[in-house]
Amino acid sequence: MEAGPQSVLHHINIQEVLFSRWSATTSRTGRLTAINYLAFMQTFSYDQLYQFTFNIFKVIGCSDEDANTAAVVLLSADVRGIDSHGVARLSGYVRLKDAGRINASPQIKIVHETPSTAVVDGDSGLGLVVAPFAMQVAIDKAKQCGTGWVSVRNSNHFGIAGYHAMQALKHDMIGIAMTNASALVAPTFSIEKMLGTNPIAVAIPAGNEPAFVADFATTTAANGKLEILQRKNAEAPYGWVQNKNGEPSTDANELKNGGALLPLGSDREHGSHKGYALGAIVDIFSAVLSGASYGPWVPPFPAYIPMPENMPGQGLGHFFGAMRIDAFRPAEEFKQHMDNWISRFKKAKPAEGYEKVLIPGDPEREMEVTRMKEGIPIVDSVVKELGELGEKFKVKL
């Protein structure tokens, strides 16, 4: 399998990758400690991965336009260092298509609307395609009304939330994106998986400073982080998961054994009830509001897991918002103050052992610059899976 002239086998310090995604865990001493382990990876150019991904989406039935959209959205995760949500998931989308759970040529439409709100039905399409459509509806409504709000039903996994929220930035708008997901998370005091990792993203424009972009799961760690640990046969940090009896565990495979992810905060003493509440809000905005399935009935991403019985809605749900800055105050004035806010927080005195205070979005932006220049590292097991996918569809990686 050819990976092109930019493909090399090298060591990557995953501490840098995970720390850049704010993935730290509270140790028994209360200090924040980043995870550190090494992995072998191969590096591919963006163009290589884009062309391969585009071709795969085409061969499963997507139009040129949809295949392009899906490839761009999916690869935005790899470019920004969110490896768990990029090409590592490509095979998963294909398996969902093979299982009849994804419609490669959906008729996405607005099924209910007011001047500032809408409900979009994704027709079981790729969330990578449905979500950009819905976010654009929110932006268009904000242009007319000052704010736009869109809830989505009958969709699928939409990639990284941050990509969709960031689409509002070029319009001098604040963008908001969230989605529910298959149930992997036990609410505080429970051993039953009831919620997904249910991420929230908020993108806020600035002037001379880069935009503020917060993109985070409402769990202590996203499931994709566990998948990375599983590929490396590494343990999970304390506070990420619990076993089937509700006891803390460091087994990265705990979910396969009846365990669950923990809400942001890990346990009641560290505020897990707040993470549980955030995840619940995302679920309600994304699904109860739109008519998608919610809670334990959300369709699972792995195609081999049976669909839940007695599902109350249609597919996955998303929620998007766009807020025109000048609906509140002059945009340039706001952005000047955002610059001031950002620059002051950057100057905050760091704790001992840390170089600087980070602004949400800084690590991903820096990673994007690096990876567009030096290439995107892909772990060997994912490269192997992509190679098998390419052989299946006669598409060269």
C-alpha cells in the first residue's frame, strides 16, 4: 500500500496530542496530569486523505457535492488533532451504510419553521452532510432575525461539533453546535448507560486575536479517547470510566464489559452532577425538541450493535445556533473587547510547572497549521483498516 512521499513511520508523543485537546485527568493528588505514551504512526498529506475519503463516500452513493462536504467535515477532525473523530471513523460510516442505517442520497428538508427557528429532517443522511445544511439554515435565519436556532432529527454522527459552530465566524456571528449520541454514559448515582458523550461547541469571533472555539464532550473523556487507548493496550486514567457495578476502573475496555463512561466531573464529589446536567441539556435540545431519539434509545454508531427497541423518535439529533453580533452591539466594538478579553487571559499567571494559560481553540489552531504543513499522522491500526476499505472498493490510499 502506497502512502506517497510524505509517508514516514515515526514516533509521536501522544501527550502532545491529548494535551492539545484539553484531555487531562485529575490525579489522586488533585494535580492535572496529561497522559503520556508513544505510538507508531504513518503520516499522510491532507490531499491524500481527502481524495481517498471523497472517493469512498462517492463509491457508497454520495453525490459529488455531498462527498466533498463529508470529506471536508470528517478531515477537519484530523487536521485539528481530534484523531478519534476523523478518518478513524470512515469505516464506521461505511458499515452503517451497509447495514441500511445511512441514506447516501438524502432529501434533507425543513419540516417546521418560524422566522428564527426550524426543525430539519436529515432523511437518515450522513450527519457530516446534514449538519452543515442545518447550520446554514441557522445562519440564514440569524441574518434576517438576529439569531437562528435549528434542531435536527433523523440524522447520524456529524463529526466534530467545533467544525459546525465555526461556520458562523465568517459572518461575524457566534456559532453553537451540539449533538446527542449513543448511550455510553451513566448518570450520577447510576450504573445504567443513559446518555451519549453529547458534545457542545461554541465559536466566538475576535478581531486581531484568533477566535475563541470551545469544543468539548460533556463526559470526563470522549469515547474516542478510549478507542485510542484500546489500540495502544493502555489503561484509562482514573475517573474516566466505571465498571458494571459502578466502581471506578482504569480498564479502557470497560464499556465492553458492561461498564460506562462517567459524566464530566467523574463523581458527585467532583461535580459529576453538573456534567450529567450538561449532557441532559444537549440531549433535550437535540432530540426531544426535534423529534429524534433520545437517552438510551439513540441509535448506536457501531453498526453491529442492534438498534434499541421502542425508539421514541427518528435517528440522532443535533442542535445549532447562530447569533449575529450586531444584534447585541456593533460587531467591531465587540471584537475589540474580545481581543482584550483573550489577551488578558493569555497573560494570566500560570501555575508552577505550566508555561501559559490557553484560550479554547488555541491548541487545535496550532495543530492545524502543523498538520497542513507536515502531514497528518494516522495510527497503524487505522491505516490498516483504511487499506482494507480501499481494497474492498478498489480505491487507492
